[in-house]
Amino acid sequence: GNPYDLVVSAGIGGGFAERAPLGAVVVADRIVAADLGAETPDGFVPVTGLGFGTDVHLPPAALVGAAREAGLLPGAVLTVSTVTGSAARAAELLARHPSAVAEAMEGFGVAEAAAAHGVPALEVRAVSNAIGPRDRDAWRIPAALTALTSAFVRLAPAEAGSPFALARARLVP
């Protein structure tokens, strides 16, 4: 009975090291289904190119801007069905998505569900590991969770005029 004004998908993810190093917190200016589509002899065709829906959701620009002002790094966050584990796959993703800063596994599904209900979505990820060859010894999950918590303290100030308070007041794209 009480509609939501904003859905936020938040957690940890991998970062493209040159763009979003360990401990960085990113905000999606594009939530992308990076591997939903078809491989063809001519290359990858995203689901949009196949005529089956969308492969990108755009969060509200005002909220992305406010997150940037709060110190978050904006860029595309890629939703993948298989975590990237090689330099070749990381390079392939960057070639297809030049504005990508991070990858995770949930954001696009959350954005799809929000869109189905007419609610804007935002994705926030703290970088716990570098995208590419898997090196579990280099993962920084506790530090990433601490960074994520700190980011939300900066994102959700109590003053009524903040963009995140405005989101609660029915800001829709």
C-alpha cells in the first residue's frame, strides 16, 4: 500500500583497477546487463539488439550527481552472470562498455524489478577486488563494507533539502 520512491541496490563488487581501485565506492550512471544477449559470428549482440527489452537502466541524474558530490565515483556498473576471472574477459567488457567502472551480479535485476513498478533505481558498489585474474588474497571485503557504510552516511544526510531526501518525496525520472 505504501509505494517506494527509490530502490537502491548496494553492496560490494569488482572494480576496473585503472578506474575504480580497491576501496573506491562507485555509483552507477548506467546499470548495464553486460552479458545478456547472444554471441554471433559478428560478435556479441545485447538483448536490446535482439528486440527483447532493454540492457541498460539510467538512474536519476540528480541522485547520481549528488552521489558524485558526496565522493562516489560515477560510471557504468555492469551486471554479469559470471564473475570476470581473466584479463582477456576484463578487456572485452571494457571494449564493449567504455564507461564501466565496476561489475557485480545483482544491479540489473533490481533495476528491472523497480522499472516494472515505475520506481527509479540506483546502484552503489564498494570495490572489494580488482576485475581480472582472481586473486583471493587481494580481496578486501571488510574494508569495502566499511567504505560502503561510510558512503551511505555521506549520501543520506538528515537535512530535508538533500537530493536523497527529495527522492523520498517522489523524485521520479
